[in-house]
Amino acid sequence: MERDDGPQMRVLLMMSFSKEQVITGNLIVNGRPFPLTSASLDHENWSVNLTGEGRDRSGFALKYEIEADIGNLDSPTERTLVGTWREDGRSGDFQVVIN
């Protein structure tokens, strides 16, 4: 992910969606896991809200938030999340391909 105010970040989003429609997983930011502390899916408009919280390598508490629309719904292997990423009072555009 490229940020307007700094260097690129490597982000891996690992999610599981159970038959009970519960989303679990981790945001892995620069190799550091941040467990999802909240996750919701809106079936009406195909949007998702995710929050991951944890500590960086120096022990500083961090919170990451994603608000995104799910796109390319016709594809079972290349759906997208496009929206906003928030971190430490900053926000920016966010896009990933779900496969």
C-alpha cells in the first residue's frame, strides 16, 4: 500500500468467513500481525468494515481501520476491496485483490 505521507507499506489481509457469517483474521502490516478486533459485512451494499489492533515492534499501540466496498462480485477468485485505510490519525485510499 502506498501512502501519501510516507513510504510504501506491505499489507497482507488474512480473513476467514464462517458459515455463521463471522469474519475473523489478521492484518499483517510490515510483517507484524494485528488481530481483527471487529469486522462487519453489509450484505445490502457489499461493504466491509475491519479494525485491527496491536503493538508495533517497539511496543507502541496501533489501530488500523478499513472501510471498503467489495467489487468484482462475479469473480470467485479476484474480488476487490476498495475504500479507505486509517492509521494513527491518518487516512488514505486502500485497494486489494481478494484471492
